Amino acid sequence: MEEKDIKDRILMGAWELFMRYGIRSVSMDDVARHLSVSKKTLYHYFADKDEIVTMVASSHIGKNHKQYEDLRLSAKNAIDELVKISVCVKKDFQKMNPSLLFDLHKFHPTAWNAWLSHKQNDIRQSIMRNLTQGIEEGFYRPEINKDILAAVRLEMIELCFNESVFPSSKYNLAEVSQQIFDHFVYGIVTDKGRKMYDKYKSQSNPELIPQSL
């Protein structure tokens, strides 16, 4: 096995553990045990856990960016893109430990800054573009302030992980994310947009449709 393949395997194994248990609670011993390799092997390819976290974050950000770009290209319109995103986010959050973002912020500044850069540039740009497109298509209210709404949506992402607001002992991360996402969408759509959003949601996943409709 080539060195790149071994490094990729280590990063994938570490990511699986971080997603399941959070970052802080996973040690180098845990990663080695999970992959059935020695700690010496890990330290041959990575200086320490922080380097693994940084590279895992960088890799995930890159894959995430491509994934959402693919969703944009395959979407029929701005509403269709939102529904595809909501399904994708729900799938990711169902297997994500709520402490992951907090651990990244508190213990791994390099990786955290990479996430902030991704959020403030790639994600923000994507939101602004979608809002512009949705207004042009008549699905979003024309009077909304796109700059303000983009900032609100960005903060909503991190709000899902806030333990003081949504303690994981009481709330499911995927459900919190979906409720907040729906709240955002229903606040910006026209009547035409709401009908289209509900239609696409029912087609992609019946569980996403509000029971009152």
C-alpha cells in the first residue's frame, strides 16, 4: 500500500471516530486501535493529533464544497437546491456528534480557522447566490435583504451545535437542524416558493413535510 493510501486510510478512520464520539474524547490510541495499526505508524505520518484533525477538517471542507457544488449544478431551481441541501445535511447530522464543532473551536484553532474561512467565503457565497436566484425565479420575497439573511443563515448552522441552547441530552442534532432550516426557508419564500418547497420535500422525503399540511 502506498504512503498516500495509508495516510488517507488514517484520516478516514479518524474522521469516523470524530463523527461518532467528538474530537476531544478520541485519542491517538483510539485511532490506532480502530485501524488496527500501531501508534508508531500514526506518528510516522502525522506529527500529532492536531495535525490529523487539521487535515481531516481540510479534507472534509473540500469534499463538502464539491458536494454542494454538485447539488447546485443538478438542481432544477433555487428551491430544488435547498431541498437537496436539507436532505444532505440531515443525513450528515444524523451520524455527527454534537460536540464536534465545539471541540474544533476550543482545542484545534488551525482547523477551526479553516472552517471559519469556509463558512464566511464558500458557504456565504453559496447562500447569496441561491437567494439571488430564488428572487429572480419568484420563489423568494424580493424585499428581503440578502446580506442580512445570509449572515443569519450562517449563524443558524453553528446554533444547532450550541449545547447551552440545544443540549444533546434533550435534542436530536438532525431534527434541530431541520427545524431551523425550515424556519429560515418559510421566512423568505413567496406563496409560490412555499408550495414548491413543500412539493419537493414530499418527493424527496415524506418525513420532511409538516404534518399539518
